[in-house]
Amino acid sequence: MADNLLIFAGKKVLPKLREQGLSPEDIEVIAGAAGGPKWLVLNGLDRALFFRWFPSARQPCFLIGSSIGSWRFAAIAQGEEAYDRFEQAYLTQRYRAHPSPAEVTRESLRILDQFLDSTGAGTVLNHPVFRMNLLAVRCRGLFSREGRQALVPAMFLAAGANAVSRKTLRYFFTRTLFHDPRTTPPFIAMDQFPLQTAALTTRNLSSALLASGSIPLVMEGVVDPAGAEPGVYRDGGLIDYHLDLQFGTQGIVLFPHFRARVIPGWLDKILPWRKPQAANMEHVVMLCPSQTFIDSLPGGKIPDRNDFTTYRGRDDARILAWKRVIEASRILGEEFLQLVEGSRIRTRIRPLEEILRIS
């Protein structure tokens, strides 16, 4: 079997997994990173993990995502048919050569409407096992305004401050956790940043999801989502890009991820020295495609937002390339199922510290 799928485990769970393997009953939290079109490479893994391997009845499992990670989970919690609709709606995005934030926001709402209506929101929030949680930020200062005159200098200020210390992001954003009110999530006590919480309802799930993915300068912010503090809300990835969180669990945090690197915040992408806190990764089990697998994809890369520029005016070509990635990703799902159904996973698991040192 080719090693298309890599599996890494934090030091608190690595010995148990090497002895007993990976069981869905041990998973308490499932994390979903931000990353725009990068999620497409996880399509086959998502389908195998959630619709073929994960049990339909067990103790609650907490989903926690930001940006596209939360959109994936909102589709998954409704079942595979909704996931199909999400995939199709996402693939068929079309824009003018230089779309305005208003145009991107309208297209994002179209995608949401394709896979999440009032009935779907009720399904998500009444799922017998999954507890939906998602991250956004409430903006402060210039980030509360729209338009390049405010947001361009705001981004420069935040990027400069963040380069000095990640803690300075608290002066620009308040981390916001929208959560399923039925069961208190174990990560509700996370304290690296000031935290505000808001209960998810059928009334605010759609606007919370939109806020979670609203990238400054690319999309419009979401104003005053129901049940949350008044204000302008934007992409949760600004603080929580790859979910460097205090997960608060002694169980396993399963993290299906699109690459073997953990970048704490969106502004850390240009800071190679910025790494997650080791203590936050101790219970994490990460699943991600190998570099060999990534090299085999169209263009030798996973999809990203740059594809909208690369394929500008050639949407059909972009959609075809993305479909090829989705088809190839089935290999990751099949490999995962073969590993967990046998004993090979015990020898395939590697220490997560290997990639944290080089991330």
C-alpha cells in the first residue's frame, strides 16, 4: 500500500494508539481548519471517516471549525446528501475578473443556501452525536469598517503587531465561539485570547457560518448576528487558522488536515518561525496527505484561493482540475479505512512532534 495518507499523534495519545490502534469511541473532538479550497483534498477522507467509519450512536463528539472547516462540518452533520450539495455548490463558484467583496459574499450565500436551509439547520443542531461549534472573530477598530481605506491599513497594522507577538491580535479581534447549547464543549475554557460565546440556533447558524469565513477585503463582514454581541464579525481563521487551541479533553482530538503543517493564525502564514503551542497538540491525531500524493495532483498542489487567479476567465478548467482532486482524494479515504480496520495503523503512526519542529 502506498503511503498516501500520513498519521501523526501527540505525545499523550501516541503510546495508546501504537498499542491499540485508532477507535472512533476514543474521539471526543474533531477539528476542521480554515483554508478555502484546500478542503477539497480532504473530500474522500471526509466521506470515509464520517459516513463509513464513524458510528451513528455513541457519546457526544464535538466538532470545532473555523471558516471552511465549519462549513464542512455543517454539511457533514446533515449527512452525505448535504455533503454532495456542498461539494457541487462550492465547485461551481463563478466570478467576474475582479470581484468585489459584495459579489463574493453573494456567491458565498448561494453556496450556503444550496446545502443549508432552516430544516438543515435543525438537523445540524439536533444531531444525536455531533455537537456543532465554530469560530469567528468580532472586530475592533478599523476592522469594524468596510472598504479598502480602512481594511488595508488595518491588515498592515495587525500583521506587523502579530509578527512581534501573536497575543497582540486581542487588540484587533475578540475570539468568538458559536456553540451547540445542548452540551458544554471541553474547549469553552480556552484562554489564550479573550473569548465570547454565543449559542447556535436555527436562526443564527447560517450567519455564524458566513461570519466564520468572511475574509477581510475579500468578503463583507457579518453585522450583529443573532444571539451574539453587536458588532462586525469576520473570518475565524484570523486567530484560529489551523486550530492551535486548548482543546480541554483527555480523549483524542482528530484533525483531518490538508497538509503536514500547523499554522496558528492566518497572519502567521508568512512567519515560518510561528508554531503551535506544544501543549495544545498533545492529544491531537492528525491525518493528512503525503507530499508524494500532493505531487500527483493537477499542478502538483492542493487547491487554494490562488486558483481563482490562475484560472481567471477559465472557470470550466478550474472546476475540472478541482474535480480531479476530489476523485484522487478517494484514495485517502480508502487507505484510512484499510489502516483502521487492520493493525497496520499502529506501525504507521508517527510522533506529531516531527512536524511541529519543522512546521
